[in-house]
Amino acid sequence: DVHAERCRHCQRAGVRCNRSSIRFREGLALPSIPFPEHLDWPRVHGKEIVRFHDETPEITSLYVENHGILESQFSPHQDGSYGQGANSGRYASAGDHPQNTLGFPSPSAPGFAITDTSTSPANLSSISSSSSRHRSTYNPIHTFTEREAVLIRNFVENMALWADITDPKRHFETEVPARALKDSVLRHAVLAFSSRHLNRGKTEDELEALQYHNHCVELLIPAMSEPEQYITEDVLASVAILRQHEEMDGEDNQFHLTGTTHILNTVSAFGSSGGLGEAAAWLCLRQDIYVSLTTQQPLRTDLQNFLDSNVFGRDDDFAWSSRMVFLLAKSLQGAFSNHSISKSIDEEVQEWYTMKPHTFEPIRVVPRGAEANRRFPAIWMLLPVHVIGLQYYHMAKIVLALSQSSAASSTYETLRQSRIIEKHIRHHLLHVLGLAKSNSKAENTLFTARHSLVAWGWALSSRADQKAAESLLRDMHVRTGWDMDTLIESLRQQWREEYEQ
């Protein structure tokens, strides 16, 4: 019935007959022939090496129609729109489309039809996993459930702002939700983080976030196992979001920090790639800075990967704040590796402060007072990006002061230097805390204040200052969902030890 309008199967089924261009190679279904035990295997002579050539990818390609057309039509551009030619996320959730376990376009997806379902990619379940990199990059658009819609909106309106603090294009607010429509890994990372934030303080509702998190990790395992050229910026953004989720725990295991630094140090281009990839890279650097500060361990991130970023050539306020983030990272790098370079870094930090744009000047300053609600100086800034820039400046000054302390000539001189450094730390720490408390819209600055208290909270010798710090941490817990109980107890122990001395 080759020349008939419809084949016999379609005539019987009463459906339209779509002629497929698929052709079958004769001999693929040969019966298994056992090798006789009485015969010897052929021997290879000389230095020839026998290699096994897996033809699975080539055979698979015979069953995928118009592969190139699909990639060009349905791949996302760097700006998040979808159209002709670009790279996209490669990993579709098996949970979203159980009938389509390899991540190929769903037969029900708009604009796509599989004309012969018996040979569709969805049914080739026995294909080797090595062929996964050759599959179509098109992922069907996911339809959010009512609950997922709530979680996505919560992410856009709240947590995305934390990640975009130094990003003028707000990639986590604008790009991530759009890409989550198609990328299952990114979607589950966002849903896990948002659920954790939305259900903060509700112990009975923690299961939802855990389920999203575990599903995301299951999808990430094959993605992280790919060669470096197949690790996309969506994967990096997903791991960075999971790292934010992980930071909310009282006990930080740093599992996802290992993942982000591994990606950044392996795929060095992300640090200066522009788009979501670079935005995620700067978020990962800030996360690494937090761990370095709180654990007194060297940075894991290779700072060389950021040197080609355009933030070092731009002159806008976001670029200035990003440069201060980088200078704090350099300060930590020098403190743990080479104390001799700390002086030159100190000069760079001070030059940043001297040359910073006038927009980084506070619009209102009220010195701290004796009242309980005035223990920190009130420092009003124009925008959150200005707050974060100044906070990182004060933190860098603390790191550099600690790393530049010289050997004293006597016990008295040692104690005197110690008191000077402690006073120096307290001065800058109070400014970090004051900036966070005075600019309530900039929630991201609360994290900076928390990290500073983990590292240098012991320097608050006044009981009134200690109570004010505890109050700030509790307020942060209510607003962000971060666990503060462990930190508060740790600080109280440090303060008791100082008092007993």
C-alpha cells in the first residue's frame, strides 16, 4: 500500500495517515547466535589495540526526524526568549512526563508530532546512556499547578532579589522563571527554595521543600556527570539556588557549595560569560565568601575566572559593588595564602572607597545611642546595591586588619595591638549591622550582617550591643526563614567566655 492514500492500519483505525521518512536497516533484529565453546577466540597479533565501537548514537539518530530543525526552532536565546538557534537546558524531568523518559519532545506538545509512535525516541528505553548528549534540546513547556504558581511568584517577588543584588539586569528575577518553564532541574530548584521560604516556621510543611529538593538532586546527578562542554548555565544557576536553600539550615553541610565551585573552576568561562551564567557565578562567589568568613578557610573559587568580566570596565553602581565583592574575595585570598600582598589589596580597597560614586554616600546618618533601638548607627542608602557595596567594604577592612597584624616586641605591645584590632573590628562590624538594620528593603544585607556576626560577633563586648545583635538575627529569621537558633546560642557562649575572663 505504498502508493495508497492511507495504509491499511490507518484505514482500519480511521485516522489520517502520516507518511514517515523513517527507514529500517535490514539485519538489526538477527537472532542471538551463541559462540561454540569448543572453538578458540581469534588472537590479535602485534601491537594492534582492539576497540569497541558503540553504534548506538548513530542508530538512534535514524529514529529522530528533523533533529536539527527542532534544535533551531525550540532552543532558548541567551535573553530567555525562544526561537532560532541557541543552546538550551538539556534535562527534562521524568516526573513531568512519565511516558517520555529520555527528555524528547512530548507527542502532545504543540507544534510537534511523532508519526510512528512504535519507533519514537520515547520508546527506545534500552538505548545506552552515552547517547543522551545527542538527543534533541527541545523540552516541552511545563504547565504550573496552582501550588507551583504560588511558589514561582514567591521566588520572583522575594528570593530572586537576593541573588540579583549586584546585577542590573536582574537575571534571577527575569530569566530564571522563564527558563523554569522548560528546564526541569531549574524548576525544581526554584520550587524547593521557594517552598522552604514560604513555609518558614511551619515544621509540618517542610516535607514539600524536601521532596522538591530531592527530585532536583536526582535530575542534577546526570547533568553534573556530563563533560564540561555540556554543563549549561541553567545547571550552574540550579546548583546556586540549591546552595541558597542549603544555607538556610542551622547546620551548614556545604554540599552544594562543592558543586558550584567545581563547576566554576571547571567551566571558567562562566565568570565572564555575561547573561545568567555570569550572574550565577557572582552569586556563587558571594556564597564562597560567606563560607570562607565563617569557617576561616581559604576560598575555593578561582578568582582568575572573573578577571575578564565587564564589571571591571563599566562605571555604573552595580559594577562598583561587584568590584568591592571581588576585592573582599581578594582580601580573603591574601589572608589565607600570602600575607605580603594584603597591604597592596588594602590600598585597592581604600582607593575604591575614595573614588566611589557620590551615590554611595548615605542620604541620612544618625550616630548610635544608648537606647535599645539605637545601638547600631542608622545609615540610609539610596538603593540596596549601595548598601551591599559599603557592607563589603567594611568587611574587607576587618579581614585586612586581622591579616596585617605584625609581631610585637613585648607582651604589653601584643596586648595593645590586640585591643586596637578589636576596636577596629567592632567599629566596622557596627557599620555592617547598622547598614542592614537601616535599609529594610535590602533583605540581602541581612545575610551579610549574619555572616559578619558568625565571624566577628565576639567583638561585641557591650551587653546592649549583644541584645541588639540577637534582635537583628531574630528579625532576619522571621523575614527570610534562615535558622538562627544555633548562631544565637554560639554567640551567647562566646560572650559568656569573654565575660568570665
